[in-house]
Amino acid sequence: MRIIPAIDIIDGKCVRLTKGDYNTKKIYNENPLEVAKQFEAAGIQYLHLVDLDGAKAKHIVNYKVLEQIASKTNLKIDFGGGLKTDEDLHIAFNSGAKQITGGSIAVQDTNTFDNWISKYGAQKIILGADCRNEKIAISGWMEESNLEVIPFIQGYQKKNIQYVICTDIAKDGMLEGPSIELYKKMLESCSANNQTIKLIASGGVTTIDDINLLEKIGCEAVIIGKALYEGNIRLTDLETIY
């Protein structure tokens, strides 16, 4: 299973929120590149980079941070937050993203998101299916839609989406464990013709046991954020996994 540390960016700084609430912002490092280099030095190969300013502004903002990390490390970066237009996507890929995550756009402008899947291919486009009470949340989690998360994913499965990131917002930043039952239900519901989604679990991961359990139920990857920054999980703890 792939281990993917997260770096969330506000004002060019590495931060974490709790349950997506911008008022809970905690700055962990003024220099995201420094954090990314620490991950790489520990043997990490992947990075989940989120432009929280972009998510709020509804267009890409922190692409210079992406560019800096992509040019000065070998980390394979998936980038999300505020990607709404073809130009946003062009900037993200041009700045060094290997994959992008589309969340709100996949709800609010399905034609554009469908075109991205067709143009760039399912290896480069990740579906963001973040939810609260199993309802898709959008606009940096500030709005809740009426869309049920599992039918939402199934709809995009029919359009050849493979990678899906799902954060249960109630778990995010709480350090109380991930939504195992929700992920189980997703993986079971989204299996068809022996093909299933590549589910990337995010939110609440607190211990190595959490990671092992996510691997056991069939998640393709796990995103780890606050647990790393608060020291609940150390980079050295992950060496046996990656």
C-alpha cells in the first residue's frame, strides 16, 4: 500500500485544519519544501499537496509551492484545491503535478471534469469524494451537497475513473482513527466485473495499526497528515510499510 504524507498550504505555509475548519488553522512549518525534503529523505515517494487558499478562492493559488517542491525533490505529487478550469489544470501539470484531484468541479461542472478524464486519462485524474455523513462536501468542505458519496463514485466509475480520494470530514484532524466501515462499504459497492476503485483513504489515521487495517480491507493508498506532524506516527515507523 502506498503511503502518502499530506502538506496543506495556506499563505505558502504548511498547515493543518481540524474537520476542514479554516478557523482551526495550525502552522507547522513556514517552509513546505523543507517538510517535503524530510519526507523524501525518509524514503517517502509520494506527496498529497493541497492548496487550501485555492479551495477557498475557487482557482489555483499556491502553484509556486508546487513548482518548488516538484523541481527540488523527486516526490510524485498529487495536487488539489481550487482546480476549476482548463487553465488551472494546465498550471498544475506545468508546475510539476503528476496527478490532480478534482472534487468540487466533479460535482458542479461535470462536463469539464469528464473532459479532463478523456484528455489526460484516468492515471492522472483523481476523483475527490470527500464527505460528511456520506454526503459529498464541496468548496473546501464549506458546503454540503445532496449527493450520496457511493452513488457519486459509481457514476464516475462508469466514466473510467480509477483513483478516488475519500476523506470522512468528521474524522479529519481528530486523531481518532479512520472510517473503516465507510471504506469497506465503498470498496464492496464499487466492485464490478472483478474491477474496483483504487481507494485512497484520508482522515483520522493515527497509528500504524490504522494503516495496516486500511491495507487489509483493500485500500490502495493512505494519506497521513496530522498524525505525522503531531508525532503520533513517525517517519521511521513507516519504513516497514514502504
